[in-house]
Amino acid sequence: MAMNSKLLAALCETPGVPGREERVRDLIKKEVKGLFDSVETDAMGSLICRRNPRTASGSVKKSKDPKTLMLLCHMDEIGFYVSSIDEQGFLWLSPAGGFDTRNLFSRRVLVCGKGGDFKAVMNPGGRPVHIASPEDRKKVPEVKEFFVDTGMTAAQVSKNIQIGDYVVMDEPFIEIGDKFVSKALDNRVACWLGIESVRKLAKSKSGHDCEIVVAFTTQEEVGLRGAKTASFAVRPDIGFGIDVTLSCDTPGVPKNESVTTQGEGFALHIKDSSFISDYELVSKVESIAKKKRINYQRSILGAGGQDGAAAQQAAAGAKAVGITVGTRYIHTVTEMIDQKDLQAACDILAAAMGEMK
């Protein structure tokens, strides 16, 4: 499968928690040179990339009041801020995003500090297994009980790390079977799609009637914050919320709760806690997928939200729909997607951008 996995790996492995997405933004700015007619960074740190309507030959189309189609792709990953440093040099943390603490034990992390990046480990306070009581072993700690050990002395920590520096998981992007596995696939998958779908559209030479705006947004994991301001500024007619969604097609989860099944195509997102997709837009995307023979599945997420909600509710409102990729083990270092689903999402986005009027 012809797929730019190197770009996806680079996106996933670049650290960027809510409010500190600048490294991811810089990577994207370099990657999108030549794809867009303008690229700007707004006050919240979101990257707003605009592509004017194009003719089939690729030249700019002089259209009067074209509709604006906005893709929203958040750059941030869940992580932590250093909230305090004790006298021994251990770091204590404030979460930025939602964590299941059952997945935080014995993790390798990267501390992005004032003195550079430092590999470290994270564990909860308390006795190790050899001296733990039966009660100790049953306990699931809260996030506030986890600390980071950099291996440095307190003096070295003081020199290199300060309160307000940030911490991310430190695991490599890998390919296993037909899957990609990494931390931060939520939501560097969308960043990849925001780049690659426009690249595919440009190469297709089919042209497009809408102004295409791809917003690489900030602080989604803490409340769709960057998407709200970006959407208010852009005021789109049509919004595509690009994200991952659950794929619980794994042991221990009833089939009716799986949300999506990996390998069956992109997920046409109908509803979550933040918004309900416009039914006419859902039908339009569905008809394009059928015509282009792009595999898809409908999905409803029982809880959680995504940037499509911000586009839908900005200013006087917009028609909005979610285009998502089913992901196993979300908000862990073992997030997993199927390459076929990722390609299907790229294909439908390029096709939809070309056909929306």
C-alpha cells in the first residue's frame, strides 16, 4: 500500500500536549509548503491553511462567494504538566487530557524541559511487589499519585526542569501486520489526513469548487478550545471533524459496544456527546463513498467529543460531519489503527473535497 508512513511516524513521535503543540505545528508547516495558498497561525496556536478553489487544470478558479469547507484536525496529545518538584528531584504532575491510570504503570516518558528533552520513567508512589501487602496490590492509584524519576540529582533537575514543563509518553511508532501502533495516533492521524488528503486532491487534477481550509487545531483534549476560536474566525459553511474513534473489536467487549470494526473502512461519525452530524451531509458523504467504492462504516460514540462540534456551533453555525478512523486501545501507548481504514479516510476526504459545492 502506497502510504506515507514516515510522515505519520514523525507526527506521532513529535511531543505536543494541549497548549504546547508548537513542535507539531512546525513539522506540519514544513510539510504543507506548496499545498495551500496561505498558512497562518492564530492566537491560540492553531495552524490555518487555506486553498482557493481550483479548476481541473490546477489553476485558481475565480469564484464569487465560494462555500468554505473546513477540515479540523487537532494536533495535541494527552500528557502532563510538571506541577511540583520535590526535594529529591522527583516530578509530580498535572494531567492535560483524560487518562485511565490502569495504563500508566511503569511507563517510559519524555520530559520536555527548559534544558532540553530528558528520558525518564513514571510510576505510582508506594511499595513494589516484593514488599507490597495484598491490599496494596489491589489498589489502582489516582493520577496525582504518579511521579516521574529522571535519574538526575535534585540539583540537576533544578537546572534543567521547572514547573510548567511538560511530559509525554515515550514509545516508538511501529508497524505490525497490517496495523500501525503508536502513542498519539489520537490525533496525529487527523494531522496526517489533513495533509495527505489535500495532497491527493491536488494530484487528482479534478479541481474543487469550495475554498478548502484545513485547521490544525490546539487544545482539543481539554475542551475543543483551538477549534472553537478557529471555527469562529473561518466561519465555515461545511465542517469535517477529523479524528480517531473507538474500535473495541477486541476480547472482553460486547459486539454492540465495539463502535467500529477494524479493516471495514473509515467511520462515518453520526453522533457523540458533543454534536450530531448533519443528516444531509452524512447522506452526501455516504453516496460519494458508495460511488467511489470506498469502504466505510457508520458509527456512534456513546461518550466523548471532537472538533466537528466547534465547526457546527461557530458563529451562525455550519453543517458538520465526522470522518474518523477506528482505533484500538485509545489513550494508551499502544493505540492501533488498520492501514486500510486510514487509506479509506484519506480517499473519502479527497473525493468529498472535490465534489462539495
